[in-house]
Amino acid sequence: MSDQMNPAQRAAVRYLDTPLLVLAGAGSGKTRVITQKIAYLIEQCSVEPQHIAAVTFTNKAAREMKARVGKLLGKDKMKGLRVSTFHTMGLNIVRKELKCVGLKSGFSIYDSADSLALIKELMKKTFGDPGNQVEQVQYSISRWKNAFVLPEQAAQEAHDAHSTAAAQIYATYNHHLKTYNAVDFDDLIMLPVILFRENPDKLAAWRERIRYLLVDEYQDTNTTQYELVKQLVGVRNCLTVVGDDDQSIYSWRGANPENLALLKQDFPNLRVIKLEQNYRSTGRILRAANALISNNPHVFEKRLWSELGNGDPLRVIRCKDEEQEAEQVVHELMHHRFRHGNKFKDYAILYRGNHQSRLFERMLRQNNIPYYLSGGTSFFAYTEIKDVMAYLRMVANPDDDNAFVRIINTPRRELGPGTVEKLAGYAHMRGNSLFTSCFEIGLQQHLNQRACEKLNEFANWIVSMAHKAEEEHPIEAVKSLLLNIDYERWLLDTCKDEVIANRKMDNVKELITWLERMHKNDPSASLSDLVNKLTLIDMLKDDDEVGDQVSLMTLHAAKGLEFPHVFLVGMEEELLPHRSSIEEETIEEERRLAYVGITRAQRSLTITMAVTRKRYGEKIDCQPSRFLDELPKDDLEWAGQNVVVDEAKRQENGRSQLAMLRGLLSEG
């Protein structure tokens, strides 16, 4: 296998003397280096698989990495190998060290919506009406956790009314999470770092478990993740990180590209190996990418090159407005596909903001072109679906504390966060679930009689629903449950208008239809079986198998992907670069974002812009993006403002549509 690697890749795989930074340009085969290095450590260096950990940022990347190692070694030789996301590694540490991090078994992980709901309740309790500050406070808390800033430090460093209030809520929020035996997403990294700082013996034990650490996409690490890496590596210095400072585009969610530079300080004997040969794109595309990114300052210089030939010029199309831009892109796509006999999945339309997708979607639909919109809201992320799923989880498993907390006051039962906090404190003291604690006589010493009666009434209702689900048809039990809590009335009472309430109820009905189909396929399935299957569908949902469809996605979502033919749209000032980055003088990250867009293209790249564009209902004049001036002029082919599709191309588009319709009819 090593014969298939180039000299730089081979050197990176075999280097073990000191910590190693593999500076891997776009499309340079970084995953191959990581997987080959894991195989090399196990087969050639006799490192036991259970003492190797490789971490990355997405489940998809972790699965791909594990699958590739499996092909190299076979399943038997990789037993015990840790390949996961950062957060999964953190979760495994938390699970093994429950007592030391102040949790008990069965703890819950709060997602963003759960956290937002708790913060909103706490702000209402502390400040009265929280107004529209809830999401800002949630963002501040997340940034603090990612920067390893504890509540006390956040309070000390608060410099205005917002940060002072946010720091106050931060401390209360952490306290309530502990009371609920819960953690949020950011805690999965922060808690292990705190644990290792306060317990040197635990850190020593984990260093013994993880004797070689490999980190993918290192430029995306935040301060807390970097601290965890340093802790685990220790004096052994057995570390390989792979990253590309030119693809650091997530500073808005805490990523710190400076971590690449910090490596040189924290590991003075750091070795740097550059992967500059690109296996993805043609020469012209890479020249454009190199020219663009050279305008950013660099700690490590690199220049991508390819043996795939020069390729076609990059086309730049200036359109009259955003509607013509969408029409032009779709016509260009149809013409190109018909001429070259490509599949729809060979094409991607990339943009800076989600709002830009609407017109492209409309044009694709009008032309019967199948498309996949990345980054849309998951069905299971809707509030109403999470509510109903929490009820079903609770009926199937009454000891699910997270589900209990979500539904206890939805619809309202006069059981506020204060009551739940006291219940949670009592449950924690007794070592019971919230549900079990509702039946205990000792609870009366912590809550007034009315609260105890309300909790007991709720718990008994759960028991009756669980019995109904066991004795009757599970789908009928679900329908009965929703009627019993009058969920439709709750939506009408709490939504802004009836249209929104009806839309939410339609989603709930779709969930019930889904359950009915599943039960029809497996008539012996209990409600618990159905809930578990749905939960797995939600957890394992992926964008992997898009099918033969055009991909529409933001530049952020496109990172890590590649497409034969890319349309990079909206290349205008205040779009790319974004207006906020111009105002805040953070152009460098926007340039990296454009660089990511360019390097997604394998064979052809078309860039478009509009001369005018509607903003807030008014038509405004647009300026071409400054990034266009930074591209090599000899590699660009421009088309003028009033672009019209010529007659030959229209005929080809028409033939393409007829071919598609015939295909659809033959499939039917």
C-alpha cells in the first residue's frame, strides 16, 4: 500500500521521532496518511490498537477513517482501536469517570434546543422578560466553554451589561445541568479537561491508555480541544496532527486556527511535513486557489500543484440580477450535462448564505432537475417532534430523565423549574430517576403538598399510558396520548398564529403515519421498539447517499467534499466577502471560505455574480467581489452582464429536458 503514496505522504506515515504537523492542502490525501499511519504503528511498530486514538470532527469522517483502516488491517488487527469524533472521545472519558466529574449513570446530553429552553427559563426567572437575548447568552456560554473560560473567570472578565448577565446565567445554567444530571455538547470536552487538571492520577491512567494520538482537521480545534490534546500527549510527545490553515473557516463557532502556530511553541521539536500535491483539481483551478490564498498571511507557506493537466479556464458570468443568475446557472448546468453525458450528482451550486438557495431551487424545480438541499432542518429537530418523541420515550422508558424534564410542563401543569430543581435534588440524593422519586413519601419534606400531588398525578398518568401501550395497539396508544394532553390545543395557544400551529400539527401527524408504516412492516413491534428505531434513524441520518441529484449547499457545508463541476455563486462584495466581515475587518476568513469553494471543484469551476440584487425589498447595485481581482486573469474567461442563452444552447436544453421526461416516464 505504501507504494501508492508520494514521498511526502510516506515520510509523514513513517515519522515517529517527535510531534508531527502534516500541513495537508486541499485534496492532498490527508485521510490516506492518517489511516496508513495507524496501520504502520500497529503492523511495523508493534503499538497495540487499544493504545492508539484518532480523532476528527464529524461522524462521517470518523466512519470513513475506520473503514479505511479496516481494509488495510482487517477487523481482527484493529480490535480496541479508538477512531471517533472529539466529542465521542470526551463522552467516553466522562462515562468512565462519572463520579469524578459529578455525574451519575444515565446522565442526559442536552442538544442546542434543550440548552436554549433551559437558558430561557433561567433568564425569565432571573431578569423577568429575557427579550431577544436568549440566543446571544447561549452563544456566549458556548464560546466560554470552547475557550476554557469557567463561570468565575467569565464573571471577572465581564465588561458590559450583556456579558455580566450572561456570566451570571452561565453559573446558574451549569448548576442546573448538574442538578438534572445532564451535560451539554461543549461539556463533553470541558469536563475531561477539568477532570485531568484536578486529578493527575486520572490523567496518568488515560495517558497510559492513549499512547499515540492522531488529530484530523487540526485547524478546526478550539482552545479547550487543544488543551485536551496537550493533556493526553504529555511528555511522551507521540502526536501527529493533520491540518490546513487555509481551510480554517469556523472561528464563529470557536475554532482557533492559531492552534497550528501554538504547536511550534508547545512542542519546540515539532516536525512539519507539507502535502502539496493535489489529486483532485486541474492546474487552472489550483493556480486560482493559490493566487487567492497568497493574499493571507501564513505561518507555514505551501503551494498546491497537480499532475491532472491544465484544464478549462474558470468561467466568470456577470448577470443582470439574482433571478437571471439562477436562470443562467441552471441553463449552464443543463447544457453542460447534456453535452458531456454527466450525472446530476456531478454538479454542485455553492453559496455564502442559506437565503441564496431559494431562487436556484425554484429554477431547478421548473426544469424538473432533482436536487439535494444540504443543511436543511432535520425533521427530528422540530420542537413539536422533539416534544412528541420525548413523550414516547417517557412512556417506553419512564426513567428517561431528559424526556421527563422536556415534557413535565409541556403542556403546562403548574410545575415550574423551581419544583423540578427540588425534585432533581431529591432524586440525586436518593440515587433515583425523577419519575421514581415522584412516588416517594420523603419528597414531601422538600416540596409543598400541591407540588407533590401534581407530580404524583403526572407520574401515575405516565404509568397508565405505559400500560395502555402494552395492552393495546401501540399506534392507538400514541393517538390516545396526544388527545389526552390536547397537544393540538397547546400548539394553537402557544404559536404566533393558526397557520404555524397547523403546520406543526401536520408534522406530528406525519410522525404518526411514519410509526404506522413501521408497525405495519413489523406487527409484533412494541412502542418501545418503534421509538428505538426512530431514535436510531435520527442519530444515524447522513448526507452520504444523496443519489443522482444536484447538490445545493453553503460554502461552510461544502468543506471536505468534492464535485466534478462547481458553480460558485454570488461572488460580490457584502456577500463574499460578507458585509459583517468587511465591517469587522475579518476578511482573511472570508478569503479562506472562497478558497474552500474553489478547491471543491475537480474539473470545472463557474463563478457568477449579479449587477443588482434585492435587499430588504429594495434593488441595490452590487460590486464584484475583491476576490475576483486576486485570481489570475489569464485563467479566467468572462461573460458579459446581459448574458442570454443562445439558440443552440436553448435547443440542447430542450432536448435535455425531453430526455429527462422520457427517463421519468420509463421509470414510471
